[in-house]
Amino acid sequence: MASGVPDGGRAGSGASGFTEETTIDVLRDACAEAGLDASGARLLRLGSNAVYALADRPVIVRIAADADALDEMRRAVGVARWLAAEDFPANRVLPEAGAQPLLVGGRVVTFWESVQDAEEYATLPELADLIRRLHWLEEPESLGLPYFEPFVKVRASLRALSAVDEADVAYLAERADQLEKDYGRLDFVLPFGVIHGDANIGNVLRARSGQAVLIDLDGFVLAPREWDLILTAIYYDRYGWHTRAEYESFVHHYGFDVMNWPGYPVLADLRELMMTLWMGGKAAAEPRAAEEFARRVKAIRTGATRRDWRPF
């Protein structure tokens, strides 16, 4: 996602010191190894990944914040090749970059074909259509997709927090404990299978052809399909980042309203916790993130409005 687009909060460990300054050398070395020119590369966004656009050709370079993301990014490359074989509109890996991913300077780097010249996101109905189509697919066993284990990442994100109030960390840990119990009691109604894992409007771009294209493929897992619907729901319901009409169009195109499912509050609280932990992971390096983290923790503690939460 780009600046100004709501964050999905897919936080993990190993993101300490992840800034433009620390990634630029990784970019140069990785491009040199792949036979590409990093001169004039432009940073598009800095979140779970540093995403650069090369200046001399339509190539996107993604550097994972999590230094332990090698297996995850291997799966992302495999997912991209599988989706290409299925003629599914999604990110395509750059064939001429050779074997991927690369491990450079302790970071995991992948190379992708750029789908657009100017940043433009597709619409919520198009996102819903892509997610519904994805949920119809049956992934090959060779992909080795893991099962969805959200609390593994929650615990890793809690351990990685630094430069934040210890009382806040303790509170969020207690909240995670309760949510884990609540999650274990959920009765999911949609079929279990492959999901995107971070499905939101920031991960569907308008390609040069006009087609909507799904990006950021490193969160693919086997999971309850409700998880792919929760971000769009809370962006509307809790934060006001989507209008009611936009959300209703998403529901109409997908064919299921997760907000009408009894388990919605638990999944919403879990996603919100992950988003907050993701922000906390950036707090040490970014004053704006530290301010936002404090705002989010206070709102969760007190039950206050989330309408003043800021997208990153």
C-alpha cells in the first residue's frame, strides 16, 4: 500500500531499524546482483515492505521488513507463478531477475513487474470480485501454504515492541490472551481454503490495461475465508475509511456480509490488535507512529471512537 492508504497491520518480528536509509544500500546491492540498475529508484512505501520503483524500467523491488521472511517470500514467488498459470490478475515476478528471493544485507528481496505508471487503486467491487475468484481456486499442494496462525504473529509482534509504555504492552498481551480464547470458540461459516491474508483496497491496483490487479502475495495462507473480508468491514464500520455505499458494493460483489456473522466482533478486535501492534513496531523509529500507537491503545482500553485513527 502507498502512503495514505489504510494499513493492514500484518506485523512480524525483525523490522527494527527498517527505514529508507537502511534499505537503500540493500536495494543497490540486490539490483547489482540481479543485473538491474538502482540509480534513481523511488521509494513508493515503507511498511511491512520497502517498495521501490526502478527509474529505467517498469520494475518493482520489495524488501521485506522481517529479516526472517525468506520462507514467506519463497511462497510469495510460488504463489505468483501459480496465479500466472491460472491467468489470475495479480503481481507477476520479474523473470529476468533470476532465482528469487535474494538474501542481501540480512534482508529478503524480490523483483516484480510494475503494473502501472501512476499510482491508482481499483475499486471495492473489483477487490471483492478478485477475492471471490481467488476463493474459488484450489491451490496446488506443491505451494506448501501454511495454516493460518494469527496468534503466532501477535506474540512475535508483542515481543518485538520497544520504546513504548510497558503498561501498554502488558495490556495488549492480556487482550491477546482473551482474543485467543474467543477465536478458538468461533464457528466459521465460509469454506476453509486459500486466502490473500491482507485483502484491502490498498492491495488492488489499476493496471495500465485498466484491469484490477491483486498485489502483495506474501500473506497467502490456508484459513477461514472470513479473514479476507474483515479489513474492508472494519475500515467502514470502525474507522470510517470507506463509506456505507462503498462497503455495500463490496458485499454485493462478494456475496457475503461478514458483519452479519456472529464472529465478526472477535475477528474485528483481532485485526485491530494486529494493526495496533504493527504501528507499535514502527514507534521507535517514527514519532508519528509512536503518537498513533498511543492513540490506538487508549481507544482500545477505553472503548473510545476509532474515527480519529490515521491510516499509514
